[in-house]
Amino acid sequence: MEPHDAPSAAELLEAVREWLEGGFANGLTPSPFHARVAANMLAIVERELSLGPEQAVRHRERLGRFGVADDADLAARIRSGQLDDRFDEVRELVWASVRDKLAVANPRYLERREETA
């Protein structure tokens, strides 16, 4: 059970590789925009490789406190009302998961969000 959504790090790397092979390998000059997108994708992969293992452990621990197997199980229990009496705990679990995702996907957004909180 991984704390991050699609695309996976492997999928991001594959997309950058395909872009490089399709562009540079054929003598095309990439636009600055496309180069920046590729650089951002690689930065996401780098952060996921660095932060992901620890985040995965914390995510499993958080889910374990609710006795759920994964995010889908948690969502089903929330929808069914089984966790209504633990609203504050559920909210903190969800917010912790969102923070972890943002730390990988876009840490600058997380920093701006925390500054305004």
C-alpha cells in the first residue's frame, strides 16, 4: 500500500524517457516549457524516492489505528458512517496523507498552505 497516487515514479520516469527519445533522439529542440515539465517530473520522482518509504510506513501505521487495510477500505468505512465517532482522528489521518502527497508532488504549495494556516 503506497501513500501516493498515479502516476507512479516509474510511470513518470517512463514518460520523461519517452519524451527524450522522441525529441532529442530525433534531433528536435524541446521547448523551454516541455523541458521544465520534464524537470518537474524528475523532481517528483526524486522526492518520492527520498520521502516515499518513510511516508509509506507512517501511512500504514495511520491506517492500522483504524483497522483498515488500505485507503479504499478507509473510504468505505467513512461512507458507511462506521467512523463517525472518530471524526477528528479521521480528519487528521486524511490531512496527514494530503501533506505527505504534497511534500512529494508540490512542496511549494504545501509551504504556502502552511504559511496561510
